[in-house]
Amino acid sequence: MAVRTFWKGYLKLSLVTCAVAMSPATSQSEKLRFHTLNRQTGNRVQSRYVDAVTGKPVAEEDEVKGYPRGEDDYVMLEDEEIEAVALESTRTIDIQTFVPEDSIDWIWYDTPHYLVPDDKVGEEAFTVIREAMRASKVAGIARLVLYRRERAVMLVPRGKGIVVWTLRYGDEVRREDDYFAGIPEEKPDPDARDLIDRLIKARSLAWSPALIKDPVEDKLKEIIAAKKKGRKAKKPASAPPPSEGNVINLIDALRNSLKGK
């Protein structure tokens, strides 16, 4: 499969610069996509921007970003004005800081991308930066314009390349204490803990992507395949509601779980 490159620019560390290319590390292309249709005609339905007051369609060239400064009052910003704010970080990943690789908690990670050298001349510089980061067990912190806004990014060596993670901003991460503070600090029952340890051991497997298949998508594909052949799709069985009866204590529940009940 051909690799899709969606960004090209430069990786910079002080006076060392090399050409690089970046591609998304994840993909949604295999997911099912649906169109909205007119049930009466079977034709696709189009979405259009309309003026909220006049109700008339707005031409694409007349669409502009607006920042609210009052009720029904906006400051208009052109695309060129927004893009000009971070010109240097549009095409250059300038590593300004290094931090211990394990010091950034997972909750700050946003979207991963693969970074590779983009020409033979820059391969040596790319390799030196990558291996020095790996040996020092550090991640590089930089800024980069992606998806029409400047973002903080983290660079981590992986294999022969580098993974670039966009990072969430501080106001996007909620404090865990606001949610966990009310959970009482109780030591678990030793017998219950022993049974849980045994249950975990019995259900432990080596990691494989097959463990996280999407059963909903598989069922939808079965329905679509049946309809393509003109057959009536079999209605999936609905999940039974959670039982409110047969309340048993934790120890009994764990023992029954280990027995496969």
C-alpha cells in the first residue's frame, strides 16, 4: 500500500536541519461510511451553509471565520490572517526542549504521526537526532501548525523513525481529583484480592490488535451484504438488560467467575 504523506517540511535542532515527511499513524479509511439519502427518491442529500437571518445559501468565497465579541457581533478573520500567526512553525519542527520520555502522562497525548527523512541528504542528520534522543531516553518538545492551528508536539524515537504526537493544551485536560476525590481509600479484602489476581491471570493473553475488533461494524457489514443480495437482513439479537436479581456477595461472584459461570 502506498504511504500517504500529508505534511512535508524540516526537522531542526539548533543548527542541524533535515528535510522530513509526516503521515498519520492511524486511519479511519476502513470504517464504514454512510451517506444521508432522501428516502422518497433515493438521492443523496447535500448540506449547505445558509445565512442564519436571511435563510439564503452562502457562497464558499463568502464564508469567513468570526470571533464573537457580543450578541450577534463578530470580529471577522481571513484565512491568511490566521495562518500568518505561526509562519515559522508551518513548515519547521524546531525542537526547543527535551524532557524525560516517561514524564509526559498518557492523558496529554492526542494524535500520533510517523516522521521520516524526505531525502538522502537529510538521512544522516535525522538518524543522529533520533539515536541521541533514544540513548538519552528523552522526548523532544516543539510547536507545529497542523489541522489549521499551531499545536505543541512531542517527538519520540520509534524503530527507524520518529513518532510525532500532538499534545492537548492545559485547558483541555480535566483534573482527575475532581472525579476521583470522592472514592474512599479502602484496602481490599485479601481473599477477594487473591481471587481477582487468579481471574486476571486466567484471562491474560499476549497483546494482539485482534483483541479490539469492532463487533458493531462486523454486524453492519453482514446486514449490508445481505441487502446487496436482495435478502432480508437478520435482525441482531438485542442485549439482555442487566439483572437486578440474584444479588450475591463479591467473594461468591469471583469464585463463580473462576469456575466459568
